[in-house]
Amino acid sequence: MHSSSETSASPSVATILKLLIPSVLGILIFFVPITLGGKTTIPLDHMVGAVRGLLGEASGFYALALIVAGALYPLISGRWRDSTTERVFLVFKVLGVAAALMALTGWGPAALHEPDMLPFLFGKLVIPVGLIVPIGAIFLALLISFGLLELIGVLVQPVMRPIWRTPGRSAIDAVASFVGSYSIGLLITNRVYVAGQYSAREAAVIATGFSTVSATFMIIVARTLDLMPVWNLYFWLTLLITFLVTAITVRLPPISRIDDSATDQEPVADSGKRLQTAWRVGVKAAEEAPSLVASVWLNFREGLVMAISILPTIMSVGLIGLLIAKYTPLFDWLGWLFYPFVAIWGLDDPASLAQAAASGLAEMFLPALLMADAEFVARFAAGVVSVSAILFFSASIPCIMATRIPLSIGRILVIWFLRVALSLLLAVPAGYLVQALM
């Protein structure tokens, strides 16, 4: 695959620039926080905020247009015929249109218009995701189309393979999720999987283990739980626990049983020649990359399709989850499954933390809302679990279902259970440690 003739000819200046300029721009846009108007965040987040500001009241109608398009898309493309899952999701998408209309018009039962119901879903989740996915997709081309993915992949192979059993290039997905959003991470994962560069198992590991909520959303969680005084400890420990849990779940069923054959294997570096191999692979990818316009258009189109695929289900499934959490004992019952993982650490009220952790299946923000007034260790653990669980029905699960990655709802639920149980086992002692350091 990589013959010596490829290595002997040195790349042209144009090719080197084609690798470096888009890659550096992509890194700046996704990973380097800047302060504008008193707000410090990544440039992509600033752009999304600016676009939302420009749209003003119209941002709600923009989101509604995407939701309506999302409900029509399976009908027009014929995808609703593909499987029972597709048909079930079509029903949820139509319900999503109804929920979005209610959110915009104020029509419908008063209980749905309480601040923690439709207004929260529509304003805090649907509109930002509807903006960040297509806008992020435009700039995603800079990050993944011109050789950076391949170059970094070779460099971080020694870490990614042994610990998470994924190729080096998956490191980009993990970081993109964390600084951008899980939807951006899943967009990359799906692109790379469809191109045959990830096996089904690798794509499943990344989708369920790396596609965390963004660091910006973690700030919202930390504020809700009054953890901002220990922000740095909370941030790094959550990151550590999330990826530690992933390292364990990849070795357990159902993930360990998923097919692991990829068509396009990542090049392996010779010993002592990792930098050379990384550079060669990156330059080769840049040389073969399509034009910037073609890359941007392809990514934008996929981003738009992903946005319309997930927004209607965020609206309907998210609302159902919030209603179940508020008006039924379902998550209280589910919480007893996690009781032993909390009780072992001797917390004052292990049941409420276990039940709050279970509610995260509906919406990742619920554990934070439910534990806002608890003691410090329980608050800290709730903050960690809401991030490290990764899988929730209001957004990330519909996101995964919108990709080509072969994960059924049953498999996703088993992975969710394992992630929450392991996260609780690690997060409670981490909370005690932070308390001791305060």
C-alpha cells in the first residue's frame, strides 16, 4: 500500500500548504478558546452565538423548518421502509413537529410550557444543535479532509490501540466531541466509518465512548451543581473517568462482540520512524484531497442531513423523557439497579443519587437538575455521571441512530447501564477526594 516510490519523491510546496493551512485553521476554530465580548469559548461557539443573535426571534422558525424537513426526509427518501426502527423514528419525528409547533406558539397544555419542559428543550437544546451541526460541518472539512486526521492518527496509535482498541485517528473524534459537541464527533465518526476507515466495532466504541457532551455544556452542569469553585478538578476528573469507563466497556459485551474488520487499515509506523510515517501519510492524504469547495459542500450537506435527522427526535423523545422523569416513578425504579454501586461508598442518601443517575437516560442534564441541592460528594458524582454516561434519549441516542453505525437500541441500553454503573463506582470516591483537597 505504501511503496518506497511514495516516500522518495518529496512533496510540493503546494501540497504542504494544502495540508498545513486548512489543518491549522481547523484547530484554531475547534480547539483554541478566545475571549470576545467578555465570553471565553472556541471560535465555532462564538460563530454559532453570533448567528443566533443575527437570527433573533427567527431562530425558532429556522429550527422548526429543520424539524419539518426532518419529518419529511424519511418519507421522500423512502428510508422509512428500511426497518421497523426507521418507522418508529418516523412517528417520533412527526410528534417532534407537533412539539416544536407548541414550543413556538405557546399552544397546548400548560404543563408542557413550564420552564423545564418545552422552553428548555427548544431553547437550550434544539436551536443550538440546529445551528452548531451545519455550521460546524462547514469547518469540519478543514479538520478532516486535508491530512490532519491521518497525520495525528499515526502519532497517537501507541496510546489509542492498547487502551481503547481504536485507531489513532479516533483521537480527533474524541477531542472534537469534547470541544465542539457530540453531534460533531458523531458526524466525523459516521464519515470515517462509511469511508471504510473504521470497523463497526471501532465506530461503536467511538460513538458510545468518546462522543461526550462538549466542555461548554459541562460549564452549564458545573454551574447548576455549584461546582465552579472546583472547575479544574471537576473537568479533568470527569474526562479521566469518562475515558477510563470507555477503556473497560470496550472489553465487555456487547461492544467486544461487534464485527472488527475495516476495509482501509491505518498505516503502521516502523519503529523510530513514527514522525516520518505520520508526515508522509498526512501529505499523501492532502495530495489526494478534493478541493476545499467540494469538501465544504460535502460536509455541509451531511451536517444538514444529520441536523434534520436528530432535531425532531430530540424534540419528541426529549419531551417524553422529561415528562416520564417528572410525573412517573420509572426512573426511581431504574435507579435501584444502580443502588449497590453508590451504597458501597457510604453516602448519606445513596438512593437519590442512583435515581438521578438513571434519569440521565432521558436527558443528560436531569441528574444535575435533580441533585442541585444535595451534599457536595453527591453533587460532584452527579456532575461526572451526567457527562460520562454519554448515552441519552433526548439527543445522543437519536444522533447515533441517524448514523450508519450498527448499534441497536438494545445494545445501546446495555452499554448505557455499564457506563452509568462504572461511572458511579469511580465518581463517588473522586468526589470524596476533591472534598478532601478543598
